[in-house]
Amino acid sequence: MNEADIERLLEKFDQSGLQELKIDGNGVDVYFSKLANKNEATPVVGSDSQLTNPVASVNDCENYKLKASMVGLVYFAPGPDKPAYKAVGDHVKRGETLCAIEAMKLINEVKSPVTGTITKRLVNDGEMVEFDQPMFEIKED
């Protein structure tokens, strides 16, 4: 299964009434779910590559932890000579871009699912992030 196949499959899944889809075979595991974010499909592709939209989870005790839902390189600015999307201490509104993750030569913007103040950045610029790895802590308003 190549990138084009996955993109076509994601498009069809996104248009379908299915909530989840899992395909295992030939060294590639594909899992799509609309359950994490009711407005967008959240695909998770196994093997060497992953394409996804951001997924976040809540730490019940304190701050909101934004977690990566894909494996890739994280970037905090849109380019090497550009300013950072957001820094620690910045106030963010829901939907604002916090960083980008490069996966399979595609740049995927990571948007904040909550409104609040960034209290911690848990990964470094240019670092490889794993699926479900916390990237930011946000104190919600």
C-alpha cells in the first residue's frame, strides 16, 4: 500500500458513515477512526509511515496534554527563517497552529483543540515524535 492508496482510502473513509476502519496485511496496518475528533477522520497508519491529524488527551489532574497522533519530525516554525508558530507562555485559541509534523514528505499542521496558555513544550524542534507522545501542555482558560 503506497501513499496514494492511503490517501484514496482516507478520502473514501472520510465520506462514509463508518466510525472506524482497520486493515491488517502485507506488513502494513491501517486504522482510521472518527471517534477522537468528531469533525475530522483520524487515520493511524502502521509500518514505516504514518499520516494523521492531531489528537489530544486530557490529564485529569492539571494541564491539557496535546499528543502526537503520528510518527514524524516536529517543527515549531513554518520555515527555518520564520518565527515560531507559538512559544511557551503564549495564549492560544482553539484552532490555532502550534507546530507542524512532517510525515511521508507531507507537512501536517497541528492545531490547538483548546483555548489556553502554553505552559510547556515537551519535545524539541526537529525531533522525531512517536504516536501518542505528549508535545505540549496547555493550561485551559
